[in-house]
Amino acid sequence: MTQKRYIIFDAGPLINFSMNGLLPLLERLKENFPGEFLITKEVKEEIIDHPSKIKRFELGALRLRDLFNRGIIKHAELTPEQVSQLKKKRDEILNISNTMFRAKKRNIHILDKGEAAAFALEFVLKDESVLAIDERTARMLVENPESARQILENKLHTKVTGNKKNYNYFDGFKVIRSSELIYIANKLNLIQLKDPKAYRAMLYGIKYKGCSVSMEEIKQLIKL
């Protein structure tokens, strides 16, 4: 029997798709994906429960709640043992990530509880999962922690030191951004807006709503 596959969503990509009016595209991606789109309880609180109480964000929360109610995005079905493992791993990830870099004798906060829970769920589900996350520093923990340190140093305009003994902690995690999801949707001919500029416009749209994709990367995604 074929094992199920999972995309675990951090809050950022879902909010990005919502703000750009691309939730129908996300739904078409789900229809073509041989698995589940998952969110943790922490991410649901961040994208649905809390913003639904704020007038400025209520509409987006209602749109995402509709996807959740229809099972387009859902919670993982975990055993009690897996739930316990997830909580333990989430707290471990919070500790490791938020003590990895220091500036001015203080630890630099990298991951929130929701992000850490999403990473932890990927760990619990093992090889059949990938984490959708747009935030650059969090993604660089997986791809290149030393580059994350340099990014922080440039951003904070001060010397940042890294705990190099933990640089390999996030090895094995797999991440994907909103930009790659848009690329996949284009390759699968799921973009219904038939203007030839639509694909490019979507890539720029998700960039300006928070996806950490560079102009050069967008150019490469357009060429592919």
C-alpha cells in the first residue's frame, strides 16, 4: 500500500495565498496532490481562531476556516504517543532554534511556537512530509545556518555569533515556499487566469506579501 504524503503548512504561506486571492489555486493543488495538506493546532490558532476576532483580518480567517471545514487543510491524525512526541520535539526545537544565535549577549528569537510545532510535525511524520514555510531565517536553519547568521548580522547591524554545534540539528527537514507551490501549479496547468502575465504576477504577488524569494529566483522560476 502506498504511504500517504503530507505538506505541512506554516501560517505564512496560507496567509500569503489568502491575501493574494489564491486560495482556489491552493485547493486545485490539493486536488492534484496524492496526500494531505496539514496544519498544527498552533497554526490554526494563528490563521483562523485569533484573526477571526479582529475585524481587519476576519475575512481572511473566514476563507481559511472554510478550507479547514471542508478538509482541504486539516489536522494530522496522530496517536497519543505521536502527540506526546510532537510536543516534546516542539519544545526541543524552540530551545535549539532560539539559542542558536546571539547578539549583544542575548539569544536571538528565531522560531515561534507555531513554526516549531510545524517542524515537529514534519519530524513525527518522517520521510513522507515537507514543510511549507516562507520566512527566510526559519528556512535557512534547514538550508544554511551560517547564512542565517550572516543575514541576522546584516539585519541587526551588529556582530552575531552562532552555536555551531547545533548547526546540523535541522538536517533532514525538507522545506518548500509559496513560490515553489506556484511553480508546481503552473507546471500542472492549474492557473485558470489565462493572461500570459498571470504566472509572473503571482510570483511577484507572493513575494511582496512575505515569501522570501529573490528577484533572481523569480526570473529562474519563470524560465523553467
